[in-house]
Amino acid sequence: MRNQIYAKLQPEKIDMLTKLIEAYDHIGIVSTIDQSRGLVVIRSTEDCLPELEEILHHLPFSIELFFEQPEE
């Protein structure tokens, strides 16, 4: 059962990502793993994950998605 997505984006876009995800009530919670590298995890529910993925694919900035935590 998958309930989170790891992502890498420009560090200066982390705050924007957080605000965009928060704007969709209850779709996910963004936590920063490594700010200097732009690594975050977005936790969601199994039911909301398809909608969350769709949102992430249409952001106004580049983001790389992973389904397992990327290695250091």
C-alpha cells in the first residue's frame, strides 16, 4: 500500500509546492527531507494518491517524482 510520493525540485520552489498542496484540502502534507537538495516527501492516503499525482504532473515548475526515497 503506497501512501507517499518523494519528489525533487528546485529548493526555492518548496514553499510554493507546500502552499499549492495545502490549497487542496486534505490531499497531502509536504515535509522537507533535504532543503539544500530540494528533496521532499508528500504524504497522502491511498485513495487520494491518483489525484495528487495528477496535480503534481501539472505544476507550473519542474518536479521529479519518486515512489521510494532517493539515495543520498
